Amino acid sequence: MSENKDPHVAQSDAAVKFVYDFTEGNRDLKDLLGGKGANLAEMTNLGLPVPPGFTITTEACKTYLASGEEPVELRDEVSAHLDALEQKMGKKLGQANDPLLVSVRSGAKFSMPGMMDTVLNIGLSDKSVTGLAKQSGDDRFAWDSYRRLIQMFGKTVMDVDGELFEDALEAAKAAKKVTVDTDLEAADLKKLVTKFKKIVKTEAGRDFPQDPREQMDLAIRSVFESWNTDRAKLYRRQERIPGDLGTAVNICSMVFGNLGPDSGTGVAFTRDPASGHQGVYGDYLTNAQGEDVVAGIRNTVALADLEQIDKKSYDQLMQIMETLETHYKDLCDIEFTIERGQLWMLQTRVGKRTAGAAFRIATQLVDQGLIDEAEALQRVNGAQLAQLMFPRFDEDAKVTQLGRGIAASPGAAVGKAVFDSYTAIKWSRSGEKVILIRRETNPDDLDGMIACEGILTSRGGKTSHAAVVARGMGKTCVCGAEDLEVDTKRRRMTVGGTVVEEGDVVSIDGSTGKVYLGEVPVVPSPVVEYFEGRMHAGADDADELVGAVHRIMAYADRVRRLRVRANADNAEDALRARRFGAQGIGLCRTEHMFLGERREMVERLILADADEAREEALKELLPLQKRDFVELFEAMDGLPVTVRLLDPPLHEFLPDITELSVRVALAESRKDSNENDLRLLQAVHRLHEQNPMLGLRGVRLGLVIPGLFTMQVRAIAEAAAERKNAKGDPRAEIMIPLVGTVQELEIVREEAEQVIAEVEATTGVALKLALGTMIELPRAALTADQIAEAAEFFSFGTNDLTQTVWGFSRDDVEASFFTAYLEKGIFGVSPFETIDKDGVGKLVKDAVKAGRATRPDLKLGVCGEHGGDPESVHFFHEVGLDYVSCSPFRIPVARLEAGRAASESAGSDHR
Ligand code: PEP
Ligand code: MG
């Protein structure tokens, strides 16, 4: 082969295949065929009744997105597959006397709002509509199908405002004095088709295309283009889905749910996506097509009612649901259509579920023998666990119930009523909590749904847009609350005699579907009660969820390698952390011990201009500090406690410069100056820094304020000695903040060792106090090999490290420009929330290696906020840290994710 071949030619030489028949793919090909395509292929190969069709790959989409044109091979490949499909079906696309009709559906690897809506009935035209009428023996059906095509195609492919079609349809119903679309007859629909075509012509500036292949090709192109709609881009950023995956396109031969009362369409879940219980869950709509069932245009019936309507199809569907669950070993959701008594499967996928259901289903499947514990651990995640730890409404509270809808996505949400997404966004930006109330939501509401606390709709079932999207986001949602009359134009809703205006507070319970007027108080979740030890997994009153969480946590604890510690500064937090499973304290920030009534002593320390005065102030602080540590060591007896010496700049302990200046000026004008205030003001001016985060703080402070760090070390050492004398097992570790060079550490270390030796001598207690440092400056990370000479442990301070690596002020940037950065996709998530693996993470990784090269038994941890972030925990596992440390409330999440990370890497090692 020639070396310098044009890469484009090389690609076509390799015979890239852009189209796969449903019989050719399988569920493992999601990257190439998208989720929908891969699962259609899987169902086809399982022998389930899937209408024949084919899938255009994501590769074709990628080429289109990169070059603005479909790959040259695509047209021929599509033709070949279309030919084969036509042969199989015995009719040609759009054939005048008996047309083959197809649907064109988008389908990326991950299901994504904002992608192009399905276009059904492609192949219908002025000619073939009569052929379809004749073949089906149903004029009404044929014209209804044609009007749907023009409506869907006009809106999604030709960019015509969908409202225009809706209005025309409403007008047709009003003219006929009927309320539902099924009451329109063939003649009405025929007129509507004429009207719709006119709308297309006026709005799009061209006729509705009559050539069936042109219809299909335009629809395919629109699917490709929909990858980059604003909504899809926003969703990808939110969900951290890469922007370059592209979407596949599924072309599927049509089956019709709108052929009369023995036809219909529905959605089903193999288990309840809210509770996980097995049963018959779903909605069915007779004589309907496509999105009708989720769009809430007519009221659906419960899937269980299908047994009465069409027992044969119902039984077959139950059978198929069982096959799918056993095959996918998970909850599946399904779209199906019944065409004159014949059941067809249009889609399946592993279904979205609530956080509680995820835990329940994972353990249910273990009990059924379908999956093992390692797999169960992969079926849940820390974000879901965090959600389960949210409080719930207090059942004993006095409430005013407004109504009840469907419990679509659990949680307890309280906020001001708003009736449109724009207001939801505006109000939430100004700090208000809002509940978005709509008759039903559509993809345009996505931004508002993100901004609000919870979503309430008056129409639609468990599978409505609001419900599905809210569940995906983990947002509280009550839908289909039919008693509520929502008037979005007048920004109010009415229930009986009560009117809820925009701005009135409402509370919604996504676990029961109840809607309340006013603020309902909340109580802790049972999962928190369990972690607190106030509820036992085996007890009679423990619910199934607590049992499931208990089992999965036990498994995570068994397999995880990372230890989990807490960031805690007082005994109360330490005890709670312990109950939550903390294996020590990874960060005790001592600055919190310098506030409150002790602030005055700190002031005296700062103002001291002679050694004696300073020493006096330190002497006053010493016993107080010691008492803090005794309590902390007692609470964490037997477990390590890392105490960090004072970190923030001193001015933080002094009064606000403006307030103090005003006080001094006023006193001066009254000729009644206070000497102390004057000295304070001078000190505040002296210590004022333009960039205090980069100024006199951390170890620098310890080096320039004589006696400060040694007082703290003495307090730690004396507290440890006291605990030992009381037969305790204190395991204190002393941590120096903001070290940039080993020399700083060496000086502090020498002084500390001297103090510890003194305490050992005076108390007669041998103390083993580890001395280590935070790695939170790039220079520290870059010289970790040297720093490890003087440190027995490193704790990565990824908050400061992120701040200094990026040059971002951690106090300012999130509010100032992060929103713009997130919107522009510069990062998918704030680097203060999830560790920036490529930048900050690289420094961590290299420092781990360098530190261990110097000192193989160097203990390594992280105590920045990232220690409790699920994705970051996986990273810290991978780079080989010994522990993560996070706030007490996040400890269960960190334990779970540490278990998941360990079990994931064990799986990928193939050991
Ligand atoms: C850090 O910088 O990551 C850290 C834990 O310290 P602090 O947040 O107190 O600066
Ligand atoms: Mg820090």
C-alpha cells in the first residue's frame, strides 16, 4: 500500500458501511447505530415483531456535520437498503396504488431531547394518499395519515411554526363542533390537508415535496442537523455527553395505530420506574399514532385496560416484556403499536428510573438471579444516592392540599408558582425558588425545567415529556394533576374556588403526586435516618429502599480500596461523619476555632507590637484550642484526624474595613476616639491585600507570626497526650497548608518537632504525630519529590490547586463568568465541582508518582471539595490515592463511588 495516500480515499477503500439493516446490528453497536437502532436490531434478532427497516450510522452524520454534505456513498447504500425493504414489503416507497410508507427517527447513542422529532408516514403524496385509502379501505385513515405527515414534516423538516398547524386543526374541530381529532371525518381531514399545504407553501416558500424519496432524504438530513440544535447542545452539556458523537437515523416501515378501534399505540415499562415493582405499567391510546400517547392530546388508558380491549395483543406484549427483561436484565421501556390486532414493537431501551427505583431494581435483580452484586453496584450511582438523602415533606404537618396528580419523579419541592419557562429562569437567577407550572411541557421548556425546583403539569401521564425529562434530571415532578386549571396566559391556576397566582408559594410531592398551597415543612429522608443509625435496615418499619441501600453500601464497602474521611472541625460533625461511615478526619480547618468570642483574642494577637503581648494572646488561645482537639480526638478515637494549621489571611479575623473606618470617623467627629479602634484600623490597613488568596496566608503566616503555629502544635500534642492518659487512642496528623517549597515545610517541621518533644517530656507520654502537608499550589505539585522528603503525608487541596492552576479566583469566578463558559461549552461542569483531569488532575497524578518515588510509604489523600464528587472519586481511585475526604453529608456518596470505581477497574483488568 502506498504510504502517502489521501486519507479520504483510504477511508472509502476500507469500505466504510454507512447503512445497516435491522437484521445486521445488535445492542452492542450503540456508538454506530445509536441506542434506538441498536435495540431495534437486537429485538429483530430476538425474533420479536419489529417492522423491517434499516439504520444510517452515526459515522454518516459525523461526515455530514464535518463537511456539510452527506458521504458520497450514502445515497447508493440507502437505495440498496430501500430496494431490499421494498422487496420484503412487496411495495415501493410512495407507490401510487399501494404505497410503502416509512418513519424517519433520530437516535443517538444517548437519548436526548432536542433531537428531531419522528416523522411518520413518509411516502404519502397527493397521489399515494388515494392508493392508501383504497388499500386500507379507510378514507379517513389515509387522509389523517397524510395531514399528520404534512404537519410533522412541515414543522420538523421545513421549519414551519408548529402552532400554525395546531391552530388550523383546532379551527377544523371547532367548525365541526367536536373536541377530539378522531371525530374529524375524511372530508374534514382532506380539507385540512389542503390548508396544511397552503401553510407550508406560505411559510417555507416551497410546496410540500411530492417525491417520496426527496421526502426521505430531506428528513434524514434534518435528523443530522438536529444534532446541533440549541436544545440538544444544552442537554449534552448538562449531561456531559460529548458533542462529537453524532446521531444515527432509523428508517422503519410504517405500521398504523390509527386504523380504527382495533388499533392503537402505547408505551410500557417492564417495572414501575418510580418504585421498581414488577407489574403492568404504561399508557395506551386507541386509534392513535406516534407521539399522540405522550403528547397528552387525548386521555390515555392504563396499560392494564388493554387486556379488555385486545386480550391477544395484551398477552403477547406481556410475554415480550418478560423476554426483554430477562434478555436485558434490567427495566426496559417500550413503544408499541397495534395495527388491526397485530402487535408491533417500535422501540425498547433500558428505561430511565428514579433514584429510589434504581436501588430497588438493582437488588431485586440480584434476588432474581439476573445480575450479581458487582453489576448491581454499577446500576446505581452517587448522584442517585445523594438524591435519596434529600428531605421529604413532613406527613404530620398541617397542609392545604390543592389537588393530586401522578407521582412522576420523587422529591419534595417548594417554590413560587411560575407559569412559563422564561419567568422560571429569570426568577431563579435572582435567587428565587420556583415551581414551573404548565398544562404540559414540551422541549422548549427545557431551560425552565433546569432552573426550577420542581415541575407541575395538569396533563399527561408517567410517560409525558415533563415526567420523562424530570426523572432524567432527578427533578421533582407531579404531572397530570387534572383538577388544576392552568391558565398560562393569565399566569394563574384555579382549583375549585382557589386561585394560585404567579408568585404564590406551592409545594409539590413527587413521591405521592400531592400538590399543596403554601410551604410544607420537610423531614429527613429514611435513607438519612438509616445512615444516622436511627433506622435499621432489617427492622419491620424499614422500607424496601433502605434495605436496598444497605445491601449496596455493604457491597461497596467490601470492594472499595479508597478510604473515606470527613472534612470536619468539631465533635458534632465528626460524630455524624462517623455514623455515616467516615474512617477519620481528612481535614480539620482550625480557622473556625478562631471565630466567635475568640475573635477578640485573635485581634489582640494581631495588634501585639511586643513579644510579651503576642505571647499573652497565644497563651490565652492555647487551652481553648486544646479543648477543641480533645473533643475531636475523642469523637474520632482510634481513627486518624488531620488537623490543618491556620490557613486564611489574618485580616479575615478583623472587622470590615469600611465599617471600622466609619466607626473611627464618627468617633473622631465626636472627639471621642477609641485607641483600640484606631490601632485596629491601622492593622486592617496594614494587612489589607489586593489578592488575599495569593497573599499572606497558610504556611507564610506561620512563618511570619512567631508562635502561632507552635501554639497550635502544642495544643494538638497536649490534647493527644491527655487523650492517651484517658486511655484513648488519638491519631493526630499535623498538616501545613499552602506550602510551595520544601524549605517552608522544613522550618515549620523543625519547630513542630521541638514542641512535640517538649510536650512528650513534660507529660511523659510518647506521641506519634505524623507531619505532612497540603499539596495545593502548582509549585508544590511540581516539586513533590522534594517536598516528600519533609512530609509523611500529602493531602491534595484541589480547591486551591484548581484556583491556582487555572488562575481563577474561587470566590469570584463561579458567579461572574462560569455561566458563560458553561454555555459556550468551554467546560461541561465547573472545575471546582468535578476535577479537571487534564490540567489539575495531571499535576495530582504526577505528584503522586514523584512523592511515592521519594517516600514509598507516603500517605496520600485529597481534601478539596472534589473528594465528595462522584466522577472525581473515580479519578482519585485511578491515580492511587489512599483516601478521599469530604463533607460529612457526602460520605455515603464517596463510599459508594469508591466501591463502584474499585469494582469497575477490577472488571476492566480481566484479572
Ligand atoms: C483546598 O484548597 O482544597 C482545601 C481543602 O483548603 P481550603 O478549601 O480550606 O482552602
Ligand atoms: Mg486550600
